[in-house]
Amino acid sequence: MTQSPSQPMIQPFFILVRPQMGENIGAAARAMLNFGLDRMRIVDPRDGWPNPKANAMASGAGRVLDAAGIFPDVPRAIADCDFVFATTGLRREMVKPVITPERAMQMAREMGAAGKKVGILFGPERTGLENPDVVQANVIVTVPTNPDFSSLNLGQCALLVAYEWGRQQIDVPPEVMMLARTDFANREEVVKLGDHFEERLEAAGFFFPPTKAAGMRLNLRNMWARLNLTRAEVQTFHGMLRQIAYKLRQQGD
């Protein structure tokens, strides 16, 4: 589903249901803002609102908490939502689709691009969402965790879901080489390094017996080509070889 240029993406609401600790509310806010989300709703927080511990834990994400909507119950927190996800790892005695966070955020993006409001329910720390909460959702979201230890902290769960939202927003390569103010050596530079090594190794009598010398040289060239050396690394190797040759000459005098 494509997003109309005039239609802004509607972010999902992260709805924290009866959270018990301000620290976890703050951790959820921080996780949300890490991935560009700032629409939080809080249902019946145990310690009231505002909560100084939440602001302390948010560590720079206080604006998410400042703009959070406070609701007395789940029905009123999701009243304007067109679609609701419930995050839970517990088996429920109800017929409902169960999906991964990745699929959930794919669906949330599609609906948000179409102008739909989406809510994601996160349960309290001690018990998680209860069945009367889950029954109000369209879909259950479950993280594939260790079955012997499947309980996730509220902040951790929010982070996993927020990460999936952010990951699908930008195309991030799975691997990047940090070159630290240098660049990869070109083929000519690598060849010259191989020449330098062979020159020093030849002088040291390394290529022995002569019948195996050609294969040994070929293996060395293959190794240099395989290493993806930077220009700085090539210059370092040249410097090492020159220093070794210099010291050997001194010892021979």
C-alpha cells in the first residue's frame, strides 16, 4: 500500500495498561523516541501521574511523557483506534490471530499510511495483559522467546516493537565497513605490497624448495587479495618490511 504525498503517516499509539513502575514508563518512552515514535497513552498508572521516576528514566525523552494521554480504562484509551494489537506471550483461550512484532509493524505502517489509527497494548509488569484487555484487540503480538523464560519487561517489549517500526522505515545495510579516514587500497597498491613481501621473503630464503616456490607465491597473492586492505594498512606493512630490512642490515655490519 503506497502512501499519498499529502497523507502524513499516522504513528501507532503505545498504550501502557496499568503500568506499575514509573521507571518502566520512562524506559518505554525512551525506547519509543529512539525509533521516532512519540504517541504514548497510559491507562490507570498504579502510582498516579505525573511520575518523577518516569521522567528520570526517560533520559531526554521527557516530551513523550509530557504529551502522553492518561485514561481510566482500556475501552476509552482505544475508543478512537481503528485497529488494536495486544502484546502478550501467554496462551489465551480465544480465537485470534497471533503475529510477530515484525508483521505487526508492517501492518501498522500500511494502516498508518492509509490514515488509520492504530493502538498497541502493553500489559502491566506483574501479570501482563488480562483477558478482558486482550479480547478488545484485533490481533495478538508475541515475541518468540525462550519458552522456559518468556516474560519480557515492559520497557524491553516496547523497545522490540519500536525497533521493528523504525527498522522498516529506513533501508539499513546488514554490514558496513568503518574506514576511519582512509580508503580501501586499489589493486595496484596491493600488487606492489605483494612484490615487496616477495622481495624480502626471497632474500630470507623463504621460497624453498624451488619446485614449490610458484605455488607459495600464488597463495600469498591470493591472501593479499582476500584481505580487503586499506591504504593505511598497506603503508603499515611497507613500513614494517622496511624496518625489518634495516635492522637486518645493521646486524650484518
